Amino acid sequence: LTDTLAPCAPFPAARTHTHFARPKPKKTMSPNLNNEKAAAEPKDIEVNVDAVGVENPLSTGKFVDRAFQLNYWDPEDHIFFAKEGEAIANRNLICSIPNLFLGFAIWLMWSATVVVIQEAYDASKAACIAAGNTAVDCPTYHFSGWIKPGDNYKSILYTIPAIAGLSGGVMRCVNSFMIPISGGRVTVACTTTALLIPCVWAAVILKSKDASFTQLVICAALTGVGGGAFSSSMNNISLFFPKRKQGLALGLNAGFGNLGVPMSQLLIGPISSYAAFGGSAAGAGTWGGNGGSFYAILCAIAISMAVVGMSNMPATTHELVSVANCLFKWLWLHMIGMFATGVATTILIATSVSVTNVFKASGNSIGRVIMLVTIAIIVVHALIWYCVPPQVKTKVIDQSVIFSNKHNYIMTYLYIMTFGSFIGFSGAFPKLLKDLFGYLPDGSVNPDAPNVLYYAWIGPAVGSLIRPVGGWMSDKFGGALVTQVHTIVQTLASIACGILCWQARERLNDGKKNLDLFPPFVFMFVVLFYCTGVGNGSTFRMIAIIFEKKEAASVLGWSSAIASFGAYIIPALFGVAIKQKSPQTVMYFMAAYYFSCLGMNHWYYLRKGCEKPC
């Protein structure tokens, strides 16, 4: 140790071995060690005089981290964390939140964008008919190359948010492994950079009234990167804070990140109603590409924050070689996720009604939904197992132990009920409101209908904000009990929403208006979102108790990845149901699923004498 710390030793060696002999009980550094570290600083780097003697002199700036990696990091060292660690951790959290916020916002922007598209189509179609032009390519966003005469326009639009959800589930699987081999700075910056591509592309596509539906589907698939960002972001932030502060830090990161969903639904409509980014050939007073342009600007700001302000863990935690090497490994994993997404997207396009009628029947359409999810999961897991870098393969093998534990599958089943429902209903809710309450009995647009985007964001906002409360309730009353009570409410709310869906459709079929059902329907859906938010917090708490620490992290990563596919399944099912004019079927199906979750949660985690009381 004396040799490695000698003043004549190379600079990297002095830093690499500084802390192996650090006496933990004293929580202090020797004055000699501080002096030698200061002497080892390269002469051409300006070091703040006040920072001389600290562990990470290049990383203690308020806004900037000038080091490739931190020299030392131990958040459980109270003296170190108070002196410099907390400032570094908070800076990384501040830089992480807007990037995760944009990840969710861009991933779910399609839930609002399809409403804007549908409204533009309806308005321009009416204008075309009034002008005596009945050509299929007359309305704005007619998608005549994809949608055949007689096809249900409303139903097919659900494909766009659904494919974004499918991609998000795939990318969440691979993002779980990015931080150890690419570092937090590169991973966050590159993930947000990847979101620039679909934002700019969508902005260009939707400026034309003859926008390509196939290109929109591909754009939506590319935005799944934002859905995957949750895994890497939470993994990264957890490393910066001591256990006593991890709950708050992760809650802020996840909570504000999830708020990207309602904020996207609240902003897309107004932004798309005027020429904020130049003219548009779309017509019908619609600038559908404005959302992509708006988010592209925000992405550029967030990327700058990540590049300048975020830090990489020291070599004792993550063996990073260089920025170029980190970029290469990030791209390696990213392409694995994109390849799996590409396979599923190609199959989706090849089996669409524009190509074949094999899946046109409702039963076959539901089978297609299940098939695509199954293929995506199998392909991405096979690629992770056989094609990842050696560093990741070791971690994959270590984590595979969870697949022999039945509670991994049970908790995943329960987590699909909470987060899967939250993200799935978030993707479908705005469009569902439009389809149920935006039209008169004769199929024409209802001029008295409320602007659904003014209300659709409320549910996701409640679900996002209430999530930390679910964790607090679980600490006080027990995770299994909180999950059980709210699953009961969630089941009843789903049934109530199904009944209201049925009534809304029946009134239209009978030639009556249904706007008086709009307030109770929105209210019951907000209750549904509330339950999913509380359930997110309570199931997280259950996993932390049921599994050992090492396994718990793996279960959380895997279950959240699988639950993300709810963002595909639920909008896709609504697309089938709207075509059959029976959207209530989806709500009844979800209620039946929630009821099964009640039984599993009670049997394994709540009843007296259960296997894993929590």
C-alpha cells in the first residue's frame, strides 16, 4: 500500500488503491493520504483550493462533473456523504429526473397524438364530404395505404400507442444491464439522444396530410426507448444514495418520471393546435408534428444536463474503460433491444389488415396480440442470454436464479396488475374517451363533446403522485394488506367502468346522447388509476420483504419489464373491442384478472399461515 501511494507512483494507481485500507470505523482519512492525493493531481488541471483533500475534486462542482469516473464512492460513509457525496448525489438526481420524465412523456405521447390525428381526420373528412369529395385520400391523415375501405379507422389507430408499449417492454429488459458496462452518464445521455430520432421523424411525417402509417408505427416503436429508461435510471440513482435516503430519492426519480405521462397528455393537444414550429401541409387546423418538435428541444436540454452533470461510479464499482468503450457497449445492448423490437414490429406490419385478412376476426386479433408479446419476450431473452457482452453474461447468470423461485412469477403476476394496468390504461384512456363520448348516434362528431385531453391526464397524474403513498401505507399496515384492499377497489372500479362503457355504447345505438355518463366514467377511471398507483408502491414493498436483497433487485427488474408489456396489451385489446363495438369487454376481462390476483395475494402473502407473510 505504501508503494502504491508513493508520490512517484502513476496518477491512476494512486487513486485506484486509495481506499482499500480505509479504516471503516473511524470514517476519516489520514492527512498524509490527502496530501499525497493532492500531489498526484495532474498539473494542467485546475483544482478548486477548497476541494483539495476531498475524494472527488473534479466532481464536486454544482453543475459540472469533469471526471470520467468518481475516485471513490461510499454513501454509507456518513462523513464522506455529508462533506461531498450528498451534493454529487443530488446533482445526479436533478439531472436524471428530466431525462426520465422525457422518457415517459415521449413513450406515451402517442396516447394523445392519436386523438389529435383522429380529430384532424374527422374534421377534414366532414369538409371533404361537404365539398362533394368522397375520395379515400381526401381527409387529413387518411392512411389509405394501410387502411382499406370498410376498415375501422378508430380501431386501427390503437396500433400506434400499442406498438410503443410493446417496444418499451422489450427495451426495459435490456436497460436493466446497461449501467454496469456503460456508466450512468453515457447510458442516460445516449437513451435520451435515441429519443430524438422518433421525435424529429414524427414531426416531419405529421406535417403532411398523406402521412405514412407504417412510418408512424416505426416511430412509435423507436419511442419504446423511453419506456426502457426506467430500469437503467432507477438502477443508476440507487447507487448514489445511502439506504436511509434511497426511498425518497427513488420516489422522486420515479414519481417525477411517471409524471411525464399525464404532462404529455395535457400538453400535446394545445401544442398541436397552432403553428408553433412553422407551417403544416396537414390542413384541418392541425399541426400534429408539433409534439415531436417540442420534445426534441427538451431532449437537447436534458442531454446536455446528463453529459455535463452526471457521474460514473468508480472503478471499484463499475469497470469502465473509456467513453468510446461505454458508447460501444451501450450501442451493443441497445441494438439487441431494437432487433427484438424490429422482429415484433415486422410481424405486426406483416399481419396487419393492409396485408392479410387472417387476423381480421376478433378472436384471431386477440391471438395476434398474445403472439406478438410472446415473440418479443422470447426473442429479447434469447438475445440477452446469447449475445450480450461477457460482463453482462455473468450478471445474467447470477440473476437467473430467480426463475427457479415461484414467488418471482407470482409477484410478477401481481405487478402486472398494478404497473401494467397503470401504463396500459394511460396509453388507451384518451382515445377511449374520444371514441365513447366524442360522437353522435349517427357517427358524426359531437360538437358538444368535451375536449378529452383536458381530462385524460388526471388519472395518470393521480396514479403517479399516489405511488409513494402506497409505499408509506405498506410500511404502516403491511404490503399484502394494502395490495388486497386496493385490489378489491380496483376490481369494482373496473366493473363499474365496464358498465358505463356498455351504457355509453347502448345509448348511441338507441340514437341517444351519452355525455351525462362522461363525469362518472372519468371519476371511476381516476379511482382505477389511484388503485394502480398505490399498488405500485405496495407490491414494491412486498418484493423487498419476500426476497433476499440480491434477488429482490433482480425480481424488481424482471417483473417491471414484463409488466411494461401492459402498455401494448391493453391498447391493443381496446382496438379489437372498439372494432366489435364492445369496449366493456376489456374492462370485464381486467376485472376477472384482478379478482384472480386477490386470490393469489391472499393465499401466498396475507392469510394466516401463508408462505411469505408481508
